[in-house]
Amino acid sequence: LWKLFSLKLLEIQRAPAKVLFDLVCAHLNLAEGDYFGLEYQDQRKMMVWVDLLKPILKQIRRPKNTILRFVVKFFPPDHTQLLEELTRYLFALQIKHDLACGRLTCNDTSAALLVSHIVQSEIGDFDEVQSFQHLLHNKYMPDQDVLMDKITEYHRKHVGQTPAESDYQLLEIARRLEMYGVRLHPAKDREGTKLSLAVSHTGVLVFQGHTKINAFNWSKVRKLSFKRKRFLIKLRPDLNSVYQDTLEFIMASRDCCKIFWKICVEYHAFFRLFEEPKPKPKPVLFTRGSSFRFSGRTQKQVIDHVKDSEFKKVPFESPGLPDDALLAGPPGVVVNGQKATLPPGHSPDGHLPSSQTSHTSPLTSPLLTEAGYVRTDDEDEVQRKKFPTDKAYFIAKELLTTERTFLKDLEVITSFQAFLRKEDNMPDSVKTLINSNYEPVYQFHQAFLKEVEQRLQQWEGRSNAHIKGDYQRIGDVMLKNIQALKQFMSLLQRHGEVLVELERSCRASRQLEGVCRELEQQKVCYLPLNMFLLRPLHRLLHYRLILEKLCRHYPPTHQDFRDSRAALADISEMVLQLQGTMMKMENFQKILELKKDLTGIQELAVPGREFIRLGCLSKLSGKGLQQRMFFLFSDVLVYTSRGMTSANQFKVHGQLPLYGMTIRESEDEWGVPHSFTLFGQRQSIVVAASCASEMEKWTEDIRMAVDLAERTNGPSTELLSTSLTDSKSPEEGGVEAESEEELSASRSSLERHAAQRGNTTVHVCWHRNTSVSMVDFSVAVENQLSGNLLRKFKNSNGWQKLWVVFTNFSLFFYKSHQDDYPLASLPLLGYSVTVPAETENIQKDYVFKLHFKSHVYYFRSESQYTFERWMEVIRSATCSASRPLVTQRKDPY
């Protein structure tokens, strides 16, 4: 979730930050979200609260690379004021985190008691061996080892205490501590004595070290202000007070003063006001002072809202997650509402008529046009009745099917190792990195897959009926293996290094470059090699998604709930630690891939350059509108035409640096629908999109990229060769849009030339006249799926059973999951996915329809869950996907 939300900043960055905050609360089904806030580390390395009233773009310099943390912001004096169990659970997670990082300091007795309740919540009643081992491998506070005996002594006394009761006791103890909810802001008094300032529900606090030496209650404070580095507290007149009317503290900088002043303003408003303060009227001539104000409901408004609301309250029990689970992402709470899905036969779009044709999509191999193995209806029903019907079973089955595909992907890397071993004079650095970083991971997942297969066989089996309930779960298997997978964190963190080193070595060794190209021409390498190298990182995202679904499906009383929640916390922690590496390497991998599709450039993969969007636009010239392929980066916009080389590369015609660029819509000026003009410092061009939505995507992304480029305070690095200019391009007037059938011919030509690049995303966008952004690519990383589907053509009667893998915006078809390579593929960009209309006479359940122009396919899944999952992931790659894509990540379960 966090990765997606950070990417979604690119989509909603011009909206107030409250839009993003509300999305997070809605995802968590959190009614009391006003106690929480979003914080991030700015360019000064300072932790800053997001201002919900301001657009994200005006606060965060590089939204894509910024990690926002969803944490408790306002700590009430009594946790019983929190009306929802979920809210109290999230507060307990915050307390665990504050204790672990040393922020919540206390005496040894209180610390040992806090940890004992955490351990009780996580592993249950005291067991001498288990408790000792658990404390040995889990650190809940600094210097925990010296308190082991005291923690154990207290843990013995908590027999029978449920996780929810343990969390309640945790909050009860924590709220009485002096450092409860305190964030220290370094300062000095007038004499230069080092102090710290803090704010709480009672007022402004002064600390020396971790000891509170003074407190200024809100009722005594008349005004808070700051002047440069001086923070000022003006008190109300009091004859009995020994203090001056105005107290002055010196902080490190004006920014430090302002940050602390803002949080004081918000704390005062939240706990002292009855309703949200109204905005100040805007001055006519000039402004004086800050316009900052508290936004959101006050505590009184939150309490009244929750009490008066009619929504159904969901029982929630803490499963005992690690202390930093709150910062690692949403805990996967039970969601009240479920996403409504129309049943088969009820299309929201109605019937989409198309011409009757005998041929199928030219992007598929003869496999899909042959009869193959056709199952009968009776056989299908018998097969379906053998399996359990619980949704948890189908979630576990998704883990199994996708793990099979993932292991096959890892075998591509082992094939690469074999290629390297066969060749002489291969760089030792590449050999060593791949062997040491991937072989242990491959062996681990081999064992993991076997364990998952065994569990599913037991779940499906009819033997041992009296103990079958013990097998009807998967969370325990995932928890055990995810905890083991944490041992490979150092290897996973180096997978990005493998990608960088491989690229560096290919530049230095033509022999190695040839080996990589030879492997990519093998059928087993159905994706670019670099994508396989990042698969272990991306697999963690799928584990997290599966565990989120399990946690939302299970009631808190289910035997598998606790293990699933603990596993979710562990995997969320791993994803959070690897998030920066993943985002950086995804961008690097994408630029390296685009480099293969472009010709006429000097250098593409330069430090700091980020890919944003690629796709088709028509460029207006003296010869009319010409189809061109555009590539938008963080510093430059490049436009190309499709060349006639053996590899069908796109030939660069020109570039427009983004620094200083402006955009103007120009439909009325040129009489061309969906057209706009790009004004560069040296050149201006008029372009037209295929539809209004494409125009909106391009203009939004270009404006965002221009803003980013101007913040770098300099023009872009030159991309083009000096001999290439737009006016001298020999192909400017000779390229026409090709049909879907021509794409098939070009693909055959590519195969004859042993250069399998005709089905890349760039070429598909060219032929389907659409575009794809880096946000779309990143969402696609999480939307991967595998499994058996039954497929039927529009005019055929039988259903053909296929093993189908969805990844990289495409469906790949196999006869079975044991096949080493796909026999056909279907790129989905430009396709629509719907359910069949009643007039199409598809008398089966769980059927979805894919169609593009005259090409129509029906696919049939085995259950309501798998039907919804296939619809969900395919929508992320088709033209039926809505914008912004943040709604697609919302889980319907």
C-alpha cells in the first residue's frame, strides 16, 4: 500500500494533501483517523507533518521518492476516549514503536511490565522455553537483555490474557508515563542551557534530558509565536507567578521554530476547541504572519461523530504485531463494506457489438486457434465439487499458483548462470553476484513451494476428516517461511547491485552483452532479463497482498488470524526497508529497457533521470498529423518514429528540454481535437492525443515533470546526436499507423531476425495508439496472477483449459504450469475487460470478456474469488482501468 500511495502522489499532487490522507483512512476503515497524521523527512532531514490544506506538490519536492509515514499525531490523556477497537490497536502499535526506538523512556519496572504485555499479546501464555527464545530474537526496547528476568516474572502473571486485553493494559501503563506521546524539540533558554520543548494535550512542556522541569497549561498561555530562531510563549498575567509575561527559547533555526509552532497550534485546536477553526480572511494588500491553521475535526467533533454514526462496528482483536507495524503499512483490518461486483451476465457497459470474423488476434500463436483439450460441462462440475468453497482456500491457492510461476522465473536466472559458466572470460563480478545472491533464494523458494503444495493437498483431501480443520489454513505456513525469508534481507538488498553491475559489465564486455542477448532470444525468457532479476523483490509485494486479503477475510477469532497478522507485519517491515531500492531499480530497469527500443541517442541512463510516460501522440507538421512515439523523462521530452531496422527500433527525431517549457491547449487554434502546444526554449510543437483522457494524462504528467525540472535549476543533458535534427529527418512524412494485422507480420519478421522486440510495451502502445506511465508499470508489478482458466473464442463452442500468467500488461498462455515457456501471449493494452451481456448467451458462471476492435475472448474462472481477482488485475492493464489508479489498489475483500 505505501509504495502505491507514494506513487499516487504523482497522480493527485495538485490536490490538497487531505485527499491522500482520506484515502489511507478509507483503506483502513478508520473512523477516528483525526488522531493520526502523515509525516515525512524533508530535504533538510527534518521530520515534518504534512499540511492537509496545501497541495502535495507545494510541500514535497520529489513525491515519487518520498516515504510518508502514517503515525499517531495527537495523544489523548485517556485511551478510553478512543471509541473504536481498531484505533486503540493502532495506538498500541505506536507505543510499541516508541518503546523500541527509545522515545518512550521509563524506569526498569515500567519497561519490563510494558514488554511483558507485548510478549503476552504476541505469543500468549508463558512458556519458559518459548518465552526465552522469543525475547532472545525480538528486541522491544534498548538494553532489553538486562531486564529478561523481570520481564519473565511479569509475563508469568498474565495467564489467560487475550491480545486485546494485553493491548489495553499496554495503553493503560503507557498513558501514565511522563514521556507518553512526547516528541522532543531541542532548544536553549536565554542562559544557553540545553533544554527540549514538547507539546501535549495539556499545553507546552519543557524537558531537561528526559525529565520534565516545567509545563505551561493552555489556560495560562496567551499567545505562541516565533521570530527567526526565537520561540516565544506569552503568558496571561498572574500575580502569583514567578515567571515573566514572555518566555523565550532559542532553537536551531527558523524552520525548527516554525515546525514546533505549527504542532502547538494543532494540539491546542484539537484538544481545546469545539469545532474546526474557520480560515482567516485573505488580506487585500499584503500579508503579515503565517496563514497556517489547524484543519480537520477537533477531538470533540470526532467523539460526537463516532457516537452518532450508524455504521456497524467491527470487533477487532490485536494479533500482536511487531512494534513498527504501524509505520510499515496498514495492518490489514477487517473492512466493513465490500466492493460490489456485478455477477456474470450483467454488464455495466451493455453489449458492445463487433463484426463477425473467423480469425483471432494476430498477437497470438496457433495454440489458441487449435481445438486443444476441451472439457465437458459435466467434467467441470465434478472437478469443482471436489474442492473447498471457503474464500481462504482460494486465497491460499493464489499463493500456490503464483509461487509456481515465481519459481519458474527464478529458473530463468539459473539458466543465465549456466550461460555464464559455458562462456570463457565472463566478468567474475557478475558471476559472483548472481551465484551468491540468487542461489540461496532459489533453494528457499523451492522448499517453500513444496510446503505450500502439501498444505493445499491436505486442505483439499478427504482423509483425516476429524483433524482436517488443522489443515484449513495457510497463515502459519506463511509466518514460518516469511520469518525465515528475513534472513535473506541482505541478499535482497543487493539485487539492485546485480542490475547495476550487469549493465556496467555489458558496456565493458561485448561478449557478455551477446550472452545476455542470446538468453533473451530463448523462449524461456518471455520477459526482459532485467525484469527477472528484480522478481524476488516484487514477490514480497504479492505476499503482502495475499496476507492482507487473508486478514480481511478472517474474523479475529479464527485460528489462522493471529499467524496471518503476524506474517503481514513481518512482510510489511521487509517491504518498507526495501522500498527505496525497489523504486530506484524499477526506474533504472525501465530506462535500460527503453534504451534497447531507441536509436539515435547518445546516453539515456544518466544519474537522476527518471522515466515518467511513453506513448503515441500525433505531431502536426507541414504534411499534416504524423503518428509519433513520445518518451517523457524528468528532464526532457523525446519524440520518435518507428524505424525500419531489423529490431524495429524507434528513431529519435527531436527533443524538448522541460526546463522553461509551457503548455497551452490549442483545439480551437488548430481545429484538431485533443491538441495542445508545447512551447520550449528553442522549439515549439503542436501535438494531438487520441482521446480526451489521453490528453489529460499527457498534460498532467508533462506539467508535473516541468515543475520537477525547474526545481533542479538547470536544463537537461543533451540526448541526441548533433547530426540529427527534426527538419532533416528522412522519415518525417512517410510513416503511417499500422493495423493490428501488420503487427503480427512485424513480429514474424523480428523472429526471423532473432530480435524478439516486436511485442514490447513500446511497440504495443504504438499499434494500439495508447500510453503507459511509470505509475502504471509500478502498479503492474503488484498486479501479477497465475492460474488455470477456461478460454473460449467468440464463435466456438468448447472451453479450452490453459495455464495463464498475467504480468507486464500481458497474458501468457501455457498448456500446464509445468511448461518451461509460454506458447502464446496477448498484450492487453488497449483492450477492455467486462462481463458478457445476456445477449451473448454465455450460460456459465465466473466468465469475463476481453475485447479489442473485432477480437473477442471469453475466460472462465473457478470461483467468485478468482473471477474477481482476474478482473481486478486485468483492469490494471486495459483501457477500462480508471484514473486515478489509486482506486484499483483498494482491496474488495
